[in-house]
Amino acid sequence: MKKFDELPEGIKKNILDLHYNKNLQYFNTTIIIIFTYFIGLIIALLTKQINLFDNGQLYLLALISIVVLSILSILLLYFKGNMKKIITEISKLNI
């Protein structure tokens, strides 16, 4: 099997396009998960499933929110960085 550097420029571009689309799909899915989390949180607050006056529930909610949103933010930055690298690689190709 040929190494990536030995492939023709057109095939390299197609492979990089596929990787870009994969990262874009992951990026968009992460954004959808973030919005779904906020919508679920708002619904839970409006239906009083979460008691705003109970410190234990608020601490637990804050902890879960920080963990979930931190992981999703890191993933967003990772996928965005990968997309920028792929665009740079595509621009270096002689097509």
C-alpha cells in the first residue's frame, strides 16, 4: 500500500476532504449536544425538576455542567483545530 506522500495530488485532496467532512460532522454534532443540554436544563428548571433552593442539587448540577461543558468545549476546539490543519494541507497541494 502506498504512503500518503506518494499518492497523486487529486487523491490526496479527496482524502483530506473526507477527513475535513468527518471533523465538520463531529463539530456540528458537538454543538447540537451543547444546545440539547441547555434545552434540557431549561426544561428541568421550568418544570421544577430541579429545586433552585436546594444547595445539594445546585452543587451537583454545577459539577455536572462544568464537567459536561468542559469536555464538549475541549472537543470543539480539537475538531476546529483539525479542520484548520486540513485546510492548510489542502492549500499546500498543487492542484
